[in-house]
Amino acid sequence: MLYVGPCVRVHGVVIYNQMVVDQLEREQADRVFHALADSTRRDILLRSLEGEHSVSALARGYEMSLTAVQKHVGVLEGAGLVSKHRNGREQLVRGNVDTMRRAYRLLEELEAVWKGRMDRIGELLADEHNGGQKS
């Protein structure tokens, strides 16, 4: 089996890996990984996955303005990593486990592609070492 990008070549037949496409659409994946690239946003996400917090309560944990924390929450919300809802005067933030699971599955798929490529490189090197003959 040879991995080629988001598809697999099995006995000369190319099978496109729809799982990668189905898990997170490309634009959403870009938003998710952009959001996760910032340590403050990762921390906010972890806190919101543990339980629901108001934006003001989240802001108290950082040496930045409430507005800055609201912007971070907005990026997370745009990526689908958190959701917000109003309770009276407060904006409550809750982590979205489903988006995290889909991102994790996408990373697993990408890992499988790279492992497949590494296996193929190993096969090619072994073939070269054996003088081009299959072992």
C-alpha cells in the first residue's frame, strides 16, 4: 500500500481518502489550527472544555484587557472550538468537544499518510540495498 497525498494506492488503484475531507473541511481546518496556534487561545479552550465560563471570568486569568480576551474567544468561536451564549448580562463560553475530536481524527489521518510514506521510503531503501531486487 502506497500513500499519495489524501489518497491511497492499493494494487495500482488510487482510492481517495474521504475521511480526511469529511472530518473537517479545508477552510474550517485552517481556522481550527490557526486558533490552536496561539497559547492563550489553547489555554482558553482547555478551560472552556473543563466547564462553562463567562468571558469576564476567563479574562481575569490573563494579563490583558477584556477586549483582547473577547477577540481570542471570537477566533475560537469562528473555528467552532467554542460556543457562546448569553445568560443575562454575561457571555458564557463552552468548549466544543466534537470539533476537537474531528481535528484529532484529521491529525491521525495525516499521521497515517506520513507513516505510509516513511514505510515506502524504507521499502525503496531496502530495495536499493538489495540491488533493486524485491526481498
